[in-house]
Amino acid sequence: MITPPSTAADIVDRVVHAILAGRLKPGTRLGEAQLAELFGVSRTRVREALMRLEARGIVQVSARRGWFVFEPSLEDARDAFAARRAVEIGLLHCSRNVNATALAELKAHIRREQAAIDSGDVGARSFLLGDFHVCMAEALGNRALADILRDLTARTVLTAMLYQSQHDAAESCGDHAHIVDALEAGDIAGAARLMEAHIGDVEAALGVRSADDPLSSLREALAPLPVTTVAPSARVTSRTAAKLVKSSNH
């Protein structure tokens, strides 16, 4: 049994943090009995936590599969990134002078990001890179948007896991540093532009396929091999085949 949470809210936080750290994958089943045993709590408390997570769009439930971690579709992924753009860029545009305490918190967060990258701690790296956006909202004094961003970030992290993001962690950390530098210089518009570019880069790095061709994966797998990939000894022309058939009849 792991350290027991005291409330359903604690279980919710554990699940969200595990997703942000990349430890809970899309589609992972979350059995009530198993979670109750792990946390040492009643199934009623676990069910309450799962219902909260479902309302926040982080887990799903079905009669066949039970509770499981949200599996974002291509449309879900686009919606989540569009929502993050609206929230984060809007938040920056509404900011005025960012105080020294907020800047110090953001810089400390970026140092932790870099330390996790340098140490190869994938879980901490994933969590911190996603949590930067929540930390920024909190540092700018908007806890309501911080809560919204936490859920949106969890959904985009799930998207990145499902669609095998190729975005580089060091590049993300560098983007964050540039955004904070712009805030420190009082260039709010510049910080907003950098944030928009950063979110766009993360989205572009996802290996999502076009919704216009749902058979693209199967189409690529079954495409004819180029002639040059077939060994010469394995090639039999129609004329050669005919000769072989003719000789076998004699």
C-alpha cells in the first residue's frame, strides 16, 4: 500500500501528477478495487475521485472497460491545444508588470526543469515541463486559470504520449526561459508571441495523422515495395515463369 491520501481530492491530485509525469498512459485501466487497495481507502472514496476526474475530462468510463485514463482523439488534441492558446496567451495579455517574486518563482522552476533534463529523470522532466504553464498562471496571480491549465496540460501530455511527440525537452525548457526573459523585460506582447510559437511547436511535433485519411497507417504498411528492395535472385519475370511452366510439362 502506498502512502494513503486523506481525501478524494488527494487521489485526484495523485492521478493528475502521474499523468503529467508520463507514468499513467492513455487507456490505462483504473479499477476501483485496485485503487482502493493501493491507497488504503474505501471504494466509495475512489469512485468519488474518479467521478471528479471524469468531469475534468481526464478519465473516461464505459460499461465494458470500466474506468480508464482518457484517450484523446485527433479532434480532442486540436481542441486542447486551441484551448491552451486561448487561456495562456489571454493570460499574458491581461498581465501588466510581473513582480520580482513571480519572476524568481518561474526562474527557479526552469532551473528544476534543466536539472531534470541533465539528470535524465524522464518523469520529473515531463512533470516540470508541463507544470511550468500552471506555475506561470499561479505566479501571475490567477489560480482559477491555473486549475484550468492543469487539466488542459494533462490532456496535451496524454496526447503527446499517444501520438509519440518528437518535441525536444531541452527545446521546451529553452522556450520557457525565453518567455520569462520577455516578462522580465516588460515585453508582455513578446512573451505572448513566444508562448504562441511554443504551443504551436509542441503541437506540430505530434505524430498525428490527417483525419482526411483514416486508412493512412494501413495504406503505408501495404504499399508495394520498390523493385530495388527485392533481391535479384527473388525476381522472376513473366517470361521466365512461362519457360519454367513449359519445361515442367515435358
